[in-house]
Amino acid sequence: MNRTEFILVTAVILFVAFCIGWFANWLVHRFIRVAGSDVGELERMAQELHEAEETRDQAITYLQQREAELTNQLSQTEAELSATMDGLREARQEAEVLRNELEGQSTV
């Protein structure tokens, strides 16, 4: 093999290697490329996720406010119940005292 044939064979091998590399690159990008409809779908899903998170945050805030209101209402009701029970206790004691006085007067 003389010098000219060697250069020619090397050039052909390099050209074939270049063509195979270019074709492999084109093939990889062809399969990896994301279609425009897929990008639109991803953007729509991201927007829906964002809206769902905002709705969740609003629901959590509402529930926290409602829980605070109900806790306050429960505290007020317990205070009223305690006051009512104290008043009832005092009324029973007073009734007992009056009953004892009536019994004392009726035996005299």
C-alpha cells in the first residue's frame, strides 16, 4: 500500500466515522426531543398543580380560623357552664338553708 492509497483509505474511514457520528447524534436528538404538545401539557399540569396548592393553602387557613373560632366558643360555653353550675350550687345550698329553717319553724 503506497502513500496515496493510505491517505485515501484513512480519509474514507474518517468520513464514514463522521457520517456514523452525525447519524447517531441526529437519532439521539430525534428520540429525546420533547414535542410541543408535551410541553404544553406539562405547563398545563404545572398550572393546575399551582392552583391546587393555592386552594389547599386557603382551605388550611379557613380550617385554622374555624378551629380558633370553635375553640373560643367552647371556652365561652365552658365558662358559662361553670358559672351556671356555681349558681345552681349556691341555689341548692340556699334552698337547703330555707328548708331547714321551715322545718325548724314548723316543729316549734
